Amino acid sequence: MWNRIQRYIQLVCIFIRGGYSRAEYLKKKHYFKNIGEHVYLQPWNYGTEPNLISIGDNVHVASGVTFINHDITCMMFNYMDKEHHYKIRQGEINIGNNVFIGAGSRILYDVTIGDNVIIGAGSLVNKSIPSGTVAAGVPCRVIGSFDEYMNRLRAEEEK
């Protein structure tokens, strides 16, 4: 009972904080495997295995992003097929430095997002994304260069 109450208190503390404050709170509680400096976390649900998530420095995660560290289809197969034992597939999510993940994206297990990456809103990241890229889509794929995007924004500002 006490563990359940503590969990609800923790969820309330996560929910009522802003993005930077939420990240600092979770860092203090050792909620993730690793979490860097200047991190903004808008979501409040980080999956069932947050200890498998590593987040670098200067990472900004928009609202509605979902982290999925496992695939439990094995439970269905184990019920159907009594002759074999199927294992849960799970893995880490590693997010590099200087990363933005757009609203409503889904990040699957065994994925590494490199440094200097922008993930477009609504993307399904089911494969690793290399450093220095802009990626988007379902499934997520590289659509441009991080530096080109940054330079385009800089040019717009100078107009």
C-alpha cells in the first residue's frame, strides 16, 4: 500500500512540474539510466522501464512522446504455443546531445538517436538515427541535415 502511495505522489510531482523542472526532479530521483544537463521533458509517461533510457545534454522532448522499451507479443505467443517459450524483447533507448523530439513521436527499444538530431512530430523511431540529421515520418527516416536546418532558421531570423 505504501509503495502505491509513493508512486502516486511521484506521478503528481512529475505531472505538476514544467519541462526543465520535471527533468531535474527525475534526475535527482535517478529515474533514468542517465540524464544530462539542460534537458526539457514535456511528457510525463516514460514507459515501464525508464532505467533503460539514457538522455544526453540539451535534449528537448515535446508533449505526447512515448518511450517503448519492450515488445510483449511473447505473452500472446506463450499462451498460444505451449511447446515453446518466447522471451520478452526489450532494449535501451539512447538519446545523444542537442536533440529535439517532436510532439507525438514514438521511440522504440534498441534505438540510438545520435547527436545534433531533430525528430519531426508524429514520427515512429524504430531504427537508430545518425548524428547531424533531421528525421521524420512513419517509419522515421532521414530527410535533411541538422546544420542546414539550423542555418535556414538563422537566415530567417536575419531577414
